Amino acid sequence: MFMIFSKGGPVMYPLLACSVIAVSVVIDRVIFWMKQSLQRRPLLVDEVIELYGRRDWDAIRQQTAGSKDYVVNVLISGILHRKYSMVKAMESAAAEEIKRMRRFMGVLDTMITVAPLLGIFGTVIGIISSFEILGSAGIEHPETVTAGIAQALITTAAGLGIAILSVFPYNYFNSRVENAAQTIERYATSLELVSERQVLKVKKIRSKQHENPAAVE
């Protein structure tokens, strides 16, 4: 392996850096999503919405204490700001959660793009060197040229290998982010509907009180 690396020339060093960065990001995101899976509490999310419908603030506070479920965090943000703007509060909290989920994804995307380009760059440099050797050694020794071209193609293979092995986890992590965003949106919409029903209920009660106070009493 070291011999192949050394034959690739100086471009192999930035390619090595790209591979190390890509692997580091993949490991970080794998650990992150494993933690998110362990921290998810779907039953708690449903319970929070139910408790909100009953306006049981103490129970919500007790049940969600210490919860690290990202959906619960978004819903709690909306509940805490229910008197001002529940929707905007949940949108802001959801944006923060999505930002946290997309952490380092831009770096991994850059490695997928840059690695093949570096590989081609290394190949071009190697071919230029091969033609220089051909000019000095002459056509009588073609083996020197073909050996140089073979060495130059190592960088292309390395760059493509890094990109191919990185694109699979990249797409997987993106799908996890999209699924999480859809889950947040679904539960946030449910909470908004419960809140709207409460508002309509209060309006009806006030309307009855205004029309016939004695009947309400």
C-alpha cells in the first residue's frame, strides 16, 4: 500500500487528507445519528400533544424534563411561546435542529467533489512528466513512459475511490435529515391544529357569554 501511495506522487498527500476528513465526518455523523435514534421518544411526543390539548402545563414540564428528543424540543419551544407566535417559535427551533443534523455535511460534499478533481490533476501532472521523460529518453524506451502513465493513473483511482465510498454515507445522512424534517413538520402541524381548536373553543365560549351571560352561568 505504501509503495502504491509513493508512486502516486505529491498529489497523493492532499488525497490522503481528503480521505481522513471524509472518514472523520462519516464517523462523527454515524455516532450522531445513533445517539438521535436512542434519544427518540415517539410516545412522549404523542403524550405532549395530548397534554397540550388538556392544557396540563405541569404534566408537560414533568414529562419532558431532560428529554433530548429533537421533536419534543421543537414542540416545547412552540408551547413556551404559545402566547406570542407558536408557529415561528417552532420554525426557529426546527431550523436549529436541522442545522445541527446537517453539521459537516458541506465538508463531506466538498470532499466528494474535490477528491476526483485532485486525482485528475495528479494524472495530468504524471502524464506531463511522462512526456518529458519521453523527450529525454527517446522512443527507444517506451517502458519508461508507460510506467509513468500507470503511476499517474493511481491518483485518479484514489480520487474516484474516495468519492465513491463517501457518496453512499452522504446520501444516507441526507435522507435521515429529510426524514427528521418531515417528522418535525408532521408533529408541529398536529400541535398547531390542537392549538387552533382550543382558540376556536375559547371564542365560542366567549361568544355564548356575550350573547346570553345568564345561560352560560
